[in-house]
Amino acid sequence: MVKLEKIRAFVALELPDSLKEEINSISERLRREFDQARIKWVKPENLHFTLKFMAEVEREIALKGLRNFREVVRSIAISPFEVKLERLGVFPNLAVPKVLWIGVDRKAQESMRTLAENLEREYYQLGIPRETREFKAHLTIGRFKGRLPKILVNKLRDLIASEEFNLTFQAKRITLFKSTLTPSGPIYEELDSFYL
């Protein structure tokens, strides 16, 4: 009997390289402002909007789900759409921040939610459990390692309240990635992709 390869995988909206560089500049500035915090910053080449994450899935199921999703997208005529990056935020909350992210405008949030819901449906039909948390489109730029001192929590609160971005891009490429965890950070390998 053939053993099927299980992988960590996710489906994501990709960003143009020029935008990745702009976001990296923002991350570099924040790194300097929060140099006393233990934050693992996302490498520019790894920036993306996750639509569906699968902790452990058979490679062929991951590929089949994306192929099925591609047909759904074509049948309901989802077109490329504009995404405006707006504000900083954290998950789960400011008291105990774990993830630092950049959020998007309402219209892009709705478009990404539609994509994510259709992805959930396609993968669920292939036996992949549904995500239990409500979908919230966000671009992760850093992960907090350990507790943030109160003075930095206050600084972060002020930054979230005041920081606004005026960055836009056309969301048009959806990619299935394999994710391999390493001590120096994840390595993403493209398995398949398509354009809206």
C-alpha cells in the first residue's frame, strides 16, 4: 500500500513584490520602535493573506481542493479586486498580543471572506475540517514571543490608534503553498496557483 504524503498547507492571496518591499519598510520601522520586544518578524517573501490553513493534509487532497475551488471561482465569476491596507491590529487582544497584523478595507474584507467561505466548502467536501474561528482578512507582519511589558503595550495601543496606511494592490493570484517549519522560520513552496 502506498503511503500518502501529509503536509502543512495553506491557500493564500499573494502580494506583488513591490508591496512586500513597502510592508518590509514598515516592519523595519516598527522593529526599531519595538526593539525591546521579542517579535519574530515575517520575512518579505513570506507575506500573504491566508484564506485557508490546513495543519495536516494529504498533498493530493490539497491539490484537488484548489482545483475544485478554481472551478467554483470561474463559475461565479469572481474577478480581481482592489485591496486597501488600512490599520495595524493584534490577535487576540492588546492585553496579551500574539500576532501583529495589518487589516484591510471593508470591501476587500468581504471579497476575501467570500473566497474563504467557498474554499472552506470545497475542502470540507474532501474531508478537511472547517475553521472554527470567524474569518478576518489580515496580513501578519510579526508574532510576539513572550509577554509584552506594560510600557510597550501602551506604546502599541497608541500606534494602533494612530497608524494608518494608504497602500493598495489588485488581488488576483491565489496560491496553494506547502509550509515546512524550520528553526529559522517557515519555508513556503508553491504547489499550484491560478489567477482570478
